[in-house]
Amino acid sequence: MLRYIYADELHKYPKLREGMFRDRADQFKTRLGWDVHINEQGEERDQYDDLNPLYVIWEEPDGSHGGSMRILPTTGPVMVNDVFGHLTGGAPICSPLIWEVTRFCLSRDASPRIAGAIMLSGGEVMGGFGLTHIAGVFDARMIRIYRLIGSSPEVLGSEGIGRDQISVGLWPYSEADCERVAARAGIPRELSRLWFNTAFGKSARPRFALTA
């Protein structure tokens, strides 16, 4: 199942918390060779984890981490502006209606449907909180994954070539995309909405300070 958990609530789910940060270390450092910091506990964390982001986490039946991503509003510090702003033509992405998704991570044993479920959660977040877009930074390998999942971004800018290419993109909210991603992931849309509503209620309100 999918859980939506703010950083200050992660202590309630220690197995998910530890699994997420360790799987991030395994994916980004070990498998992809990114220049990321790994702490003494074998976890990958950065400064954006200190801003009380919202995490979407797939919880396996045994309570372990299957996959996850991190969400922050673009009205505050975000990677698309702080690190990759040159890829958007110098104009920062800053709107209470656009949130950033980063650290899309899958455990080594994750089934293909977990990636789709996590992408579907992005649609639930957009619909539930009244957003127009999700922004994100992604590498070349993710383009094929997004296509298979059924939701590809509008690419704003890229750098690098081949497998080393990094891009910034925007996903507009689309109900049709949500239905397509749900179908490909094999997850009933009613179940996806239930997971979101269980976390936030039908009148969802973010805990971020969304200043324009």
C-alpha cells in the first residue's frame, strides 16, 4: 500500500524510514554512482530532507520499504531551482500550484507495479491539493520508465549526453493520465484514492507554507 508521511512523522514508521534512506543509498550511490553523501547508518540524506517534506512510500506486506519519492513546494528551496535552475532558462519554477518531486527510489526487489503506484500518487497529490503541475529532475534511464508507466513529462531543458543526460520536466495534471497509470500498474483508482484520503481526508490541506 501507499503511505503519505511528512518527515516529522517518520519516527512513527521506523522500518519504513530506515528502509527508505538505505535504499536511497543503494540506488543513488551504489547502483548509479551519484556523488551523494552516505551517513554512518548507511543512509542517503540531504538538506532537503530537513525541510519537513512529504514522502510517498510504498509499504510492502511485511512493513518494509518498496519504493518512495519526496515532495516539496516550489515556493521554498527545491532542487529544480537551487541546483538545476540553468536548465529552465534562468527563470525559477515558483508557484503554490507546482510542487517538486525528487528522490524517486525503488528497492532492489521492487515489482514493476510499485513504480506505477508511486507515479500514480503524484496524480493523487495534484488532484487532491489542487495543483496544476509536478516538477522533477530525472536522468536518461527514467524516460523509458515514465513511458512504460504511462506518464511522460514536458522536458524544459537537459544537459549531458547518453546515459549521463539530466533533465528538468513538468507533469501537468491529467485525469486521463491518472487512469492510464492506474490501469498499467494494476491498481484500482478507487484504492489509490482511498490511500490518499486515509492520509489527508477528502478536503486535503497541505502542511507546507505555500507563499507565492
